[in-house]
Amino acid sequence: MTLHSDNGSPMKGATMLATLQELGVVPSFSRPSVSNDNPYSESIFRTLKYRPEYPEKPFSDLASARDWVRGFVRWYNVEHCHSGIKFVTPMQRHTGEDIEILSRRKAVYQQAKSQNPERWTGNIRNWERIEEVRLNPEKGKSDVKENKAA
């Protein structure tokens, strides 16, 4: 088994490394000065750690840990609206429900603008479906093209 982590001092400390060795776990670290070796896993771990129900103490057993992670994964995929995909859930995205949701949002914004044009300084928010999502895109390159809202 391998544990991948950043180059933070807690993960590289002698006590942690000795514990990993004792458990037969091989440590793996991000390359120096590379914060996005695996940006998707880094992103989900940050989300996981900042959940209010994130456990303060170790799990009592493997079954408890699996139950907690199962609940987190369900929340993350079915309930949590992701900003990178226009505030829909991954489940809505994968089933195609997001197309109708985004279409309805666009209609609501267009109606609001037509009823109160003085409240709008420009275009409505872009509710077009994002076709490709990237974390930490290269600076200066725009690989992800967003459609301009009308």
C-alpha cells in the first residue's frame, strides 16, 4: 500500500514515517515545488477535511471508517453542488439532468433582467454547460472555453 501526500512537515516527520514503515505502507510525496501532482485528489481531500462532520478522533474500526467515507461520497456526488460545473451535483451532470437545470436557471435570469433591467450592468450569468473541467490549468492558457452568455 502507498500513501501519497504533499511535502508538508507532518507527513515527512520521523514519527509518521516510522509509523508508516511499521504498518508496511510506502510513503509517496509530491515533487518539490509541484502543488498539483494530483489536483483532483487534493481538491476532494480539502473538501473532506472541511466537512462539519469530519471526525475529530480515529475511527473505532474499519467498518466505521468505511461507513463515514460512504456517507461523504454520497453527499459529494448526490447533494453537493460543485462550482466548477455550474452549481449542479456530479450525479446531475452524469445523468444529463444538468442540461435542463441550467436551461431553467438561464430562463430565470433572463426573465429577472427583462423585468428589472436597471439592476443589471451587463449580461446575465453564464449558465451554459461546461464541457471540460480542469483543476490548476496552466497559466496563460485557456484550455476551457466558456460560452458567452447573451
